[in-house]
Amino acid sequence: MKDYLLSIGIMTGNSLDAADSVLTRFAANGKIEDVEFFSLPCPPELFEQLKDLREFINRQNGCMEKVVETYRHFDAVLENYMQFLATAVSGLIAKAKYDRSEIDIIGFHGQTSAHLPPSIAGKNHDVYTVQIGDGQGLADLTGISVIYDFRSDDIMNGGEGAPLAPMHNLHIARHLQGTGDFPISFINGGNTGNIAHITYDDDAQMKVVGWDAGPFNHFPDLLMRQEKNLSCDFDGAIGSQGKVDLGLLRALFDSSVVNQRGENFLLSAPPKSSDPEWYKAIPALLDKSIPFETRLRTAEYFSAYILYHSLGFTDDQLQLPPRFAVFGGGWKNPVIFQHFKSLLEGNFTDNLVLEEHWDRFSNINSRLKASLLSPPPFFKGEGQGGGWRHTEKHEYASPTPHLASPLEGRGEGFIRKPTIKPSDDYGFSGQAMEARIFADMAVCRVKGEFFTDKEITGVRQPTICGIIRYPGRIKTNATENLREWLKHYQSENLTHDNPKIFDNRWSRAAAGWAKKLEIYERNK
């Protein structure tokens, strides 16, 4: 048994723009090292196929039996998708100059196509999550064992099925424990923005919490595609020419993220997870009587605004981290980055704040200042998989003058400022971050370690996620190293995996999963 696993993480996000993949070495002692990253753009035809299928699955309320009965191109689209992913895996391995026989596992997310978590479904509706993707098919195409369908285990155990990033962020934060970069928040800026705090509570116990904040790239990219025929506002070149419209900002906040129950997702407390199907381009956003630059700038500010607003959901017993590691394509837009940075610094002059949010923003501002003045603790709790100790090293930005604020006495400039930096500056590629999550999840599945818990997804108990598929359905086709790891951790059969009930082509927790389990148990 080697002292490491070589794991590939691969995923296609909500934007459907590419398959991102990363090859990462995970050592038994917890060390994480990226070997290579590769991104394969999604062919336009496949983009349209997946987009159309996703919309159809949503119209069928996540019932995949109805989908395969009535969507006659389902198998063809799925085959195209799996071939595309297999090509991406081959490209990654070639770029890394490895032989595929050396790769132990692939952690595969699948393409999310519908999502109805407990926070939205309530007690009278079935919860479900649908990711399409044939794990067995990918194992057969690549000749590498695949671990996939991670969200289903959390959903079936009462969780939201999202977010999945916080536990991976914890594993990264362990590498930072001796640098003074703690506590820290990780913020993903993709189509959806999500937050993960790795911090501590009033008793110096280490805590990991996280949730979806709402749309991030979604509305700026939508405007650019529809009106400029471009994929995004490169370098913020157009948005930087506009001004924030307060009325449009309010309309976006009040009406653009409404869930299936008619509730404003932005006002819902965690645990919570979002679905891009809820992100609606309200009429004011598309109103061409308002200059395009103004609408785009407001949409970009909205991305930063709702992230800052969402920090207010951080439990009062937790320290609100003053350090932020950001990743995801949206942070490449300097307009969004600078707005969020300025909000963190308490500048409510250059960043308009809706009157109804003044108290909330002031409270966030005060908590960040208090965190900067708090001495680092010595943790009483060990967390998952190792002890935590914190050093006395600090690095702060230079003092800056007080910034006048329309929130008189509420939002103030900092003598010591919160830090916001790309995750790359902390030693972990932001470009590879989302794909690496699933490489990490696959390793944790092999080790029998949980990846979600109550404070992240609301799940009833800490949950191990994912199911294993071997090339040709034969375990001896797995690498000897993987087989030895599975034997060592006695972890092969730790999740609910029954081919008599579930179909390899989509997630186990698709609509109707609970009834299937009930019928199976009754007829055993």
C-alpha cells in the first residue's frame, strides 16, 4: 500500500462551459498536492443538449423515469456527455505525463439538473437532487475506478445536498494552521456564490460551516451573452463604465432569487442550498431604456452585495473570519472583487446600501473589526482527522484613513483591514478548486471519512458520500493501491448502493427515491 492516492476530480458546472479536471496527490498524512489541471471547453452542440435536457428534467420535477420515457434523446445526450468527460480525463493524464494505470480513482460530480432540498420542499413534498452522469460508463471508458453521486447520501440522510466545498476547505485550512492565516473563509464565485467558514466558537472549539449565498456570475454573464454575444465582462471593461442603480439593486434583491415556495432565497437562513432555476432575469434587468453599462454594473455589484449580506447569517457564537480566500471565475472581474473588498473594509460611501440593510451591514462591519482585534485561540477541539494549534504570527495591511459613510456611526474604516486574496496566494489553485473538491471526496470515501455534517448541510448525522464503480464491474481492474486502501480502511460498502433500486445513469436521490427504498425494504 502506497502512502498516497492519485485522484482525479472532474466536474461540469452550471455554466456548462467546460469540463474542469485536476490530478491531485493525497497523502495518508493529509498533505494535498496538485499535479496538473486541465480544462476542456464544452462543444456548442453538447452545451445545447445538456441545457435542453436540464430544463426538461426540471419540468418533470426530477422524476427520471418520466424523463427516460418521454425524452427520446436521453441516452444519446448521456453518451455524448460521458465521451466528452472521458476525453477530458485523457487530456489531463497526457498533460500530466502519467500513465493511466497509475491513477487510482476519479471523483466525478455529474451534471446537476434539478435540486429540491429540504429547506424548500418542506414536509409535504419529496426532496430530491438530480445529477446526470453514468459512473460505471466513465469507469469503463477510462479504465479507472470512479466514485460518484456524492450529493445523494446527504439528501437521503436529511441534508441539503449542498454545499460540498466546506469540508474540502477545512482540509486546505489545515495546511494554513501554522501560518497565522486562521480563521479563514473560502468564497466560491462561480455561477452561484457560496461561503465556507473555518473558524472557532466562544469556547475555542474549531467549527466548519457553509452555505450557498445565491447567484454570482449568473446575471452579469446573462447580460453579456444576451446583449453583447460575449461569455462574460472580461476584466470588468464594460461594467466599470457604469454606475450602480439603487432601484435596480433593490428589485434584484427583492425579486430575482425566489424559490419554488415563492420565498426570497436571499433572506433564508442556513443551512440552505440554491438552484439556478430560481435565478430570474427580472424585467428591470433587461430594460433597455436603462443604459447597458448601468444594468451590468448593478448586476456585478449585486454579486458582491449579496455575499456581504450573507455574512450576516454567521452564528453570533462564531468568530466571523477576517481573512477571505476567493476562487472561481467571477473573481477575475475586478469590479466585483473591488466592490466586495471595499464592503469588507466598511466603505459604505462608494458602495450603496439599501436602507433596510443598514443595521445588518453595520453589524457585519463591527464583527469583522472585533475579529481583527481578537487574539488567536489554542483550539480545544481536534476537528476531523487531526489536532489544531494556532501560531501568533499576524500580517495586516497598512492603516488607512477613515472613510465617510452614509451609515453614520455604523460602517467605519479599519485600522487593520480584512484580507481578501485569491486562494492561489494561500498555495491552492483557485482554478482547480471545484474539481479538487471531488478528487478529495473520492479519497474521503475510500478512507471512510464523512464529508458533510449538520452545521454545513443540516444532515442528521455526519455522512460519508459516494458510490464506487470499477472498470468492467470487476474489482481486480482497480489499481492494487486502491484495493489495498479499501481493505485497510474496510470502507467498500459504507454507503447505500443497490443496483436493484438505483440506475447508474443518474443520482440515487432523484425524485421518488424514498418510495423506492420503502417498497424494496417491504418486499425483501
